Amino acid sequence: MSTTVWIILAGAVLTFLTRIGGHMVLSRFERIHPRVEAGLNAVPAAVLTTLVAPAAMNGGIPEIAALTVGVVVSLVAGGMMPMFLSSAAVLILLRHLIGQ
């Protein structure tokens, strides 16, 4: 097996262990403290912010247009899937047309 395959397998195993480990730790408690629960609920927004912020600050025309379309679609349609699909479509199309 190549080194790349081993890296991918190791990453998959470590990701699985991280997820199952978190579940095992939290399942030991009958009740989770409200602050811990609030922190866990904020994780998806924090991850999304770390993905979007660099594109917003350093992106070119395609990235800014895709972010703008994503904001508008999320306000109009209200769903995550339409927002992601429309933003991805705009980004792919503009990168293809502009050549960035």
C-alpha cells in the first residue's frame, strides 16, 4: 500500500476514535451542564465560520459573489442545503468563467 493510502486510513481511524470517544465521555453523565451543552451547540457555527471567514477576507470576485448569494438564499429559502448548493454553483461557475 502506498503512503497516501496509509495516511487516509489513519485519518479515518483517528476521526472515528475522536467521535466515538466524545460520545463515550458524554454518555457517562446523566445530565450535561448547560454551559457544556451551549458550547457543544456552538461548535457547528464555529466550524462554519472558520471555513467562510478566510474566503470573505481574502477571496476574489467569485468567492465574494458566492458568499453574497449564500446569504440571500439563506434569508429567502431558509434552508442550509439550498444555501450550500447555490453558493457552490455560483463559485464553480464564476471560477470557470473568470479563470481563477
